[in-house]
Amino acid sequence: MSASNDASHNTAPLTIPVTETTSGPNPFITAQQQLDQAARIIGLDPAAHELLRSPLRELHLTMPVKMDSGQTKIFHGFRVQYNDARGPNKGGIRFHPDESIDTVRALAAWMTWKTAVMDIPLGGSKGGVICDPKALSPSELERLSRAYIRQAGRILGPDTDIPAPDVYTSPQIMAWMLDEYCAMHKKNRFGVITGKPIALGGSAGRGDATARGGIFCVREAAEALGLNLSGARAAIQGYGNAGSNAHKLAAELLGMKVIAVSDSKGCIYNPEGFAFPALNAYKKQTGSVAGFPGSAPISNSELLELDVAVLFPAALESVITAQNAPDIRAKIVAELANGPTTPEADTILYNKGVILIPDLLCNAGGVTVSYFEMVQNAYGYYWEEDEVHRRLEKKMKTAFRAVQQTAQSYKVHNRLAAYIVAIQRVAEAMKLRGWV
């Protein structure tokens, strides 16, 4: 909601200290630039704009962990609570060797906008630990997970901040974290974490929710374009949980043919397409899609530039940039990753006529079903999987149409439209609460 109708409102971007990233564009600066664009278009009140450019609070963690060797190793991590005007903060926890505070800040901001776009009563947060989880034994991973909660648990809770799985974390890690939190508070509080195993209050349908929500959006976008997806080709960058489930569901629900996929160890291509069961089994057996029988190796840049109906960036941030955006040939770019496209690339794709489904919308199925999990935890009654899918589809369709209508009204690309929807909702909540 705009607190100012002054058409001349066009303040310069406000400053906030940021740190250097190891490589590539700083994701938090990207997040701020996206906010600034939308704020100028809607004439956002300067105080609300400044408040939304920075996290409300953040916690930096130092965690001693006893390793299997008997030595103690020191790990560092973060928890950022970006804005809780619309409800408790919500956001995943990432274990990654290149984790940084600015990445976590950006992801917390994007979670704030994502929950607002989906119109669910939550704010946005994110957490991260600088570590290589692949180099840790299961027992070391458990001790690190518990150490994180011992430090961050003081600012977590069902009514304050609810974590979930993210990059290189899992339902098992969430179970360890939940147990540590319950031990700290001397009571079972299953609603403090989502993405849990079913046996500990997890929701049916959570495992593929991110991909399923994205597939629902792709179907809506194709319908708007008059594009028949049956037999159409797709490429997936990133073959983790979201990417692999996108492969499965693109074939099952849309009848698409996935001709290229990648993971951290390689990228493969077959113009005839890959059968999900065989490729998924191979990945589980070998740890990578690289070398899959009948495939040819290609580079990640070649994958991004393939002539396909749908491109799914499902890996990390800033992979579609001003340098490669002119060569993107997909008709639809469906962002299952967070922040895969830079602001400069957004404009290039928009001018090329590429329909981009922004991360705030496209991958919001995960947080939406996490919200469903919170609701189920709160009243102790759990839905069947079909019910979860039905409710998710309704939320995704409603959000997609709100973004589409806003894009048409303001004559902007879909990411700016999603930001406008989200910022107006968060700003309205802040104004009603008397914050600005």
C-alpha cells in the first residue's frame, strides 16, 4: 500500500553496509535493486522504503562442534529475520561452504516478498551455516544441527520464526533441530520447524511442493501464451529436490520432454529426452547425473541457451545475467531457485518476449505447504496428500493471476509485478501497525 501518491517520488537508493561475496553479483544488492525499482513505480513512502531495505534483526552465530576425530571445529552461521509485519518469520536453513551474510539477507528479503505474494500470514527469514555438509559424517552433521539450534533457538518459535529445510539440509536435519529445540524448552513444540518427517508432524505433499507449485505456474503461463506443452521440451539447471521433482512432474502433469539437466558435477543432454525413473535412480546410485548412459556432456551455459519451451533454473543465484540473457531461447523461464536472474537480465528477457515466472511466485509452493504444515500442527489434524495438492494449486493460481494482472496494469515484467504485489501488502501491514 502506498503511503504517498506523489508522482515525483524518485529517491536515490538508500545505503546499507554489505560485505563482499566470493564471486559474482552480491545477491543482497540485487534484492535491494529489485525493491528500489518497485518502490519508485508505486511511489512508496520513503520511510517504508528505507525500513524495507534492511533486515529488522539478524543473529551471527559461532558454534563449537566436536568432530569424530575428537577435535573441536568452530563453525559460523547466521539467522536473519527480515520483516514480520504480516506474521511470524518463515525461512529455511542452508548448509553451504560459500554461505555469506549477504546471501542470507537477500534470501530473507525474498521470503518476505514470497509469503506476501502468496498472501499467507507470515514474514520472511533465512538461516545459514558456512560448512561443507558432504565432508561431514552423519554424527558430525547431527552435532552441527543441534549446535545451530542451541545458538539460534533463542529467537525461534512457532509465533516468532519457523525454520525449514533449504540447500543441503533435509527432513532428518530438521528432526534433529526440532528435538534440540524441544529439549531446550522442555516441551514438544512441533510447529517450530516445518519440512519435518511425517512421523514428527510433517505434512503430506511437502517433499515435491516447490516443484509442484512451479509446475502449476508453468501451466498457467502456457495457457496465457496459448502454448501447448504436451511433447514440448524443457531443460533443468540443478537436479536437487526441486529440479528432480520438476522433471518428474513436468512429464506427469504437463507431458513435457526434459532434454537437459545438470548438477554440481556435470551437465547432460539428449534431444530425445530423459526418462525420470532411470535418471533419478542413476543419480541416487552415483551421486550425479554426469555420465548417464545415452547422454552427451554439455556446459551449463549451453544448457541455459537451449531452444526449449521451458527453462527451469533450479540451482543457485545469479546464473542468468546481462551477458547470457540475450542468448536465452526458452519461451518460459520458471525460477525454482532463489535469485537466479539479475535485474539487468530481467529487462533483457522482458524485451525479448520471454515469459519469466519469478522466484517469489514460482518456487513459493514450498513455503505455502510449510504454512499448511504449521496450520496442521496447530490443530493436530493432518490432511491427505490430495487435499494438500488441491489447496496448493488454488493458492498458486490465485497468486499467478494477481501478479499477471499487476504486470498488465503497470506495464512491467512479472518480477516487478510480484514485487509490487508483495510490497504493497507488507507496506499496508506496517502502516496499519503504526510502524510508518
